[in-house]
Amino acid sequence: MADLRAYLETCIEAAYLGGKRTLAYFNTGVTVETKTNDTPVTIADREAETVIRERIKRDYPSHSIIGEEAGLEIGDADMRWIIDPLDGTKSFIRGVPLYGTLVALEIAGVASVGAVYLPVQNEMLYAAKGMGAYLNGRVARVSTTNNLAEATLLTTSSESCRKRGGQYDALAARVQLVRGWGDCYGYVMLATGRADIMLDAGMNVWDCAPMQPILEEAGGHFTTWAGEATIHGKDAVGTNAALHQEVLEFLK
């Protein structure tokens, strides 16, 4: 537990410092480049990741680190930090404040510590296995909604979900409210009981590494659409405890 607490402190501070760095470029008309995978990137992404890496290496120079922008630094294979310096770049470059900085630690293949920092809102959501989930120091819990007809469904991209087939539309037709509060912001809403289901049809490990420990410690679930509890899937669904199995039936 003592080690997890120390890891969590580093995780929180790294996410905070990286997120604060992005604010230097938010709503400034920052230049946008296109990566080889046709996704956007800015100097804010790159500088924030540098700040995060430096902070982690100050405490744990022997650990491995993988980040969206700078790739893999090989170290201790059982201790791997995972970074998304700016999750929601498409929102960021349009001046939409619903983006975040993600930092997580995978221990022996298990996502064990995670933090999501929303710089514009100054909200920090964090968790470590067995230690609970917290938003700005207050306990974070998923909702108790147990009826799809009363549920709120969020998604990063309804278009991407629809390309998978009819599962998304069938599920969306059953819930009370559907909104596009996507990327990490959707998972923050879920983990704090303000939404009940969050869907992503496409997923990279740096997009979701903090989500599994956070949601599980908040009383919810983070899995693939097939129900596998992992951060290494190609898709993702987060739910509260009561709705998970029913939602999976739609997605399968």
C-alpha cells in the first residue's frame, strides 16, 4: 500500500504539471500538425508529455514509459507508466475545454494507478487499487442507476460506434439521454455518477490506461465490448455496476 500511495502521488503530480502546460496553448490559435495516422498533434501535446516524462523519471528512473507522442522508453518491464498528454486534441484545438491529461502505472501487466486531470476545470480524478477513487480529494462513486430507461449514455463518436453495426443504435434507443461528452471527460462523468454508460468504438492503451483502476475503485466497470477487463482492447465500455451485463448484451 505504501508503494501504491507513492506511485499515486507521482501520478497525480505528473498529470497536474502536464495539464497545466497545455493551458499555455489553449485558445491561442496553436498550430496543428497531422500525424501519420491522420490524427492532429500540437506543441501542447509534445511539451506536456515531456513535462510528464521528466516528472516520472525524477522519482522512478528505471521504470518503462510509453506515451502517445514520444513512444516507448524501455526500462523495468513490470513497471510501465502510460501517458496521454492531451486526450481530446480535436476538442482542444477548437477551444472546447473538455480535454484532459492522462497518466497511469501498469504493474506486472495490471493497470493499478491512474489520474485524469481536466486543466480548464481544474478537476483531478485519481485512484489506486484498494485505495478508492477521488475527485479533488472527495470520494468518487459511479451512479446507482439500474434501469436503462433512466440511464445517460455518452460516447466519443456515435459515428464510429454505428460503423460497428446496430448495437449502438439499439442501446441508444433504450436509454433516457444520449450525449457526446467524449474522450476522458466522458469517463470522468461516469466515475463521478453524472453519467451511467460510456462507449468508445476505437481505443489505444494511452487513451484509457487510468480508466480501469479509476472506474473499478469508483464501483464501476471498464471492459472491452466483449466484456474483457483490460486496457489493451481495441474498444471500450465503461458502466456503473448495475448496468454492465445488460449493456454488454447489446454490444455483443
